[in-house]
Amino acid sequence: MNRSMNSMLVKDAIFGRRSIRAYKKEPVDRRVVGELLAAAVQAPTAMHTEPWQFVIVEDAKLLKRLSDLAKASCVAEIARLYPDHAGLKSFSQPDFNVFYDAPTLIVICSASNAPFAVVDCWLAAQNLMLGAHAMGLGTCVIGSAAKALNAPNIKLELDIPPETTAVAPIIIGTPRGDHPLGARSEPRILSRL
């Protein structure tokens, strides 16, 4: 099913990409992951610092355990900030997986505390997600996992150095089912001078 990144116009990738929350169990080919990482590092970077580093998790048992840890920390945070939030119910379900059973998690990490390092990592994330969409794959940013991925014991397990920060956890896989585009608001222009 995977296509080349060359198979789609940039406009079609930008306007067609969406967050996918249902995946087939088939693994993402390592060559494809390599192509997506190559696209990610083509992102703009302030002062050419290229702060990004990557963790790739494909082990289903590890993904499940990381999901359970992320759920626990996320439930506590949601309950504290938004006690009546609808997401609290789904995150509290024992069978809910924050990674939506995707076969691959790529965590984009920042090896720098430079002022724009986190922005650079998010730009790399966008390149990766647009490339994945062009190849017929689905992606979704799982921000709710970031806190758990930055816990010292998890960083140690994932070989993330203590001074490095997990910034953008992104799941990748072959979409299962239909995923219609969601509506977007028109751009809000504050001023045109």
C-alpha cells in the first residue's frame, strides 16, 4: 500500500493529511521509516542547529506499557486541570490505548535547550507527517504521552539522554477504515498593515 512521497502534490498532502486514530496491525517497513526520518531532517532549523534526535518504538508490548504509563499521568493532569473534560472518561478505560494500536511510534526529541529547538522539532514533525500521508500512511501526534516519555526511568529505558527532551510523539501506520476530513476555521487575520 505504501507509495512514494513523490506520488502526491504538496497541496494535496497539506489539505489531505489528518490525525488517524485507527490502524491496521501491519508493521511499517524500516525503509519507509528511514525515508520519513530523511524528510523530517529537511525541516527548517534556527541557526542550523538541527536539534532533533529520534526514538523509534515498534515493540507492541513496550507500546502498550508506554500507553498505560501515559494514560495514568494524563488522567491525573486532565482531572486536575479540567475535571469535567470528556477525554477523562476515555483515558480512564482499561482497554484504551493512547497510541491507538499503531505499530510504530516515532518520538522526536530535542537535544538542545536553544530558544527555537522545540520549534525546529515540530517543523520536523510536520515534514514527517506530510511525507507519511503522501505514502498512504496515517499519523497522529500523541501529546498526552510526552510527560510519561520524559520521566527519568522511561528516558533511561528508551536510551534518551537525561539532557534530551521528548517533544513530539507521533504514531504511524496504515489507516484502518475511513477518515473524513474535519472542518477548519477560516484564517483569523489580526491585521494587515
